[in-house]
Amino acid sequence: MHPLDFAGLFDLPAALVPYRPSWRYELIDLARWPDEDLKGEVLLRSFLLVTKHIFAEDLGERLPDILVLLRDLARSKTGLQYVETLLRYVAAGAPQVEEKAFQTAIETALAEGGIAMPTLAGRWEQRGLERGLEQGQRRTLSALRRSIIDVLEARFEAVPAVVLLELDKVEREETLHTLHKRAVVIALAPRAGRWSPWCPGPPGNPPGSRPGAP
């Protein structure tokens, strides 16, 4: 249960308590309120509707209706900035909303309302391109890590957890390509006892030598 007073959110030394701001606030479960009962200025209504449905699977379908509320506001530079801020909030908090839904919402709710939206639409198209590139890069890095692990498992059967953790930290594609080449070289090298590059041999034995070798 969350405290309903601001002061209750902080545990301060006794000496600072007299200087602690204190007021009450209300916690409202928007899920219990029908959409038509969320009234007020368009800024408030649009924010409440997005907040209420931020985790809903059909939020993408609701976006055009929410943005329609902002048509008049979006005709000003400040209003357009608010629209973009709202969309960014949805993009960050609602991963279930696909990029196409944002484009559709912008076009149907704002562009069709007679509002020139090249700036916002262009920014969102660029954002979609950047997100696609980022996702592609993550898939490439993940595939490279998996390939390195497959090569090492084929040679040593099991790869130590510490190696897996270190691989996860590598974010440069060039570095992973280099590690993959080294893993292949190691896999093709003649076996030398149970030694592996991740587990050095006993003291006195050079790496790769058999225990007891001169």
C-alpha cells in the first residue's frame, strides 16, 4: 500500500523532518472509469486516456481517436510538441504498439484533419528507421554470440558461465567477428588433453601441453 502523503515517501533523519514538505495526493484507478467519463481540457483528456490504456493490446487502434482530440492544439508549434511528447511516451511505455500504428494514427487523426504534418511524420519515419536498424544490429550481435558459443561447445562440450557473461558484454560487431575467428581456430587445433583456453593447465605446464609433458 502506497502512502497518500508526500512526506511518507521519505525516511529522513529527525533533524530534517521539520523541513520536509508534506501534503496529500490522490491515487485514482483509471481502469474503473469509462472513457466517456474522462472529461476536461484536451491535454488532460488525452493524457488520461493514454495513461489508462498504456498496457492495453488495442492501444494502437485507439491512438487515432485520442489524437483527434489534439487536432486544434496541433496547429500550434507548442501543441505539436505536446503531440510528439505523447507519442514518445506511448512508444516507450507500450511496446505492443507497432510502428505502423503510429504512422496510421498520425495520418488519419492529424493529417486528414487539414494539418500539415511533414515534420512530425518525417521524424517518426526516421525514428522507425533508427529503431529498425537498432533491432537489426541486436539480432546480428545475438547471432554472432550464438555462433561463437556453438563453435566452443562443439570443441569443449560446455562453455563456462563466466565466458557467456563476458560475451554478453561485447557490443561491437567487429570484436565478435574477431572472437568467432579465434574460436574456429581453437576448434580446428589438435586436441591436447583436457586443457582449454578457458581453463589453464596445471602449474609448470605450458598452455596446450599435456599434464606431465616435458
